Amino acid sequence: MPERSSDGPERTPDGRYIIVDGRRWRATDPSIPEERRQELVNELMSARRAVGAAKRADDEEAEREARARVHAAKVALGERGPKWWERVGNDQAT
């Protein structure tokens, strides 16, 4: 059964995923220091805004670049790419 944190979205019991509107999404790597996590979230939000601006401008190249920024930020956050709980030496691994 999913668990709800008082300071965030509903999570699976193992903490690896969040639940949003019934969909499961990979959670951010909890080992990322808060300051770095916030920098990455800021970049992610900036990149998402750039995707929207590029789409409104019908600029395919700018959209590709912005989507690449979104992907890079999500990988750095641990939300895409290698699973953070499977990394060698990760204290979160079970």
C-alpha cells in the first residue's frame, strides 16, 4: 500500500517511486544533497519552460535542445537512467 509523506507526494513503501494521479514515477535520489537537488530542480523547471516556449514558437531545434535539458536534469536527479537504488556503493540499496 502506498504511503503518504507529510511533505510530499504519496510514495510506494520502498520509497523508490511517487504516486501522482494513480501513476507511478521514479522518485528523486534521496542521497543528493538538498542544495544540489534544488539546483537540478531549478534547471528542470527552466528546461520545461523552454520546451513550452519552443513549441509556441514552432522552433523544432530549440524544442529538441530543451527536451535534452529536461532529460539531463531528470537523469541527474535519478528519475531517469540507472536506478539510484541499484548503484554500487549506494547506501539506499536493499
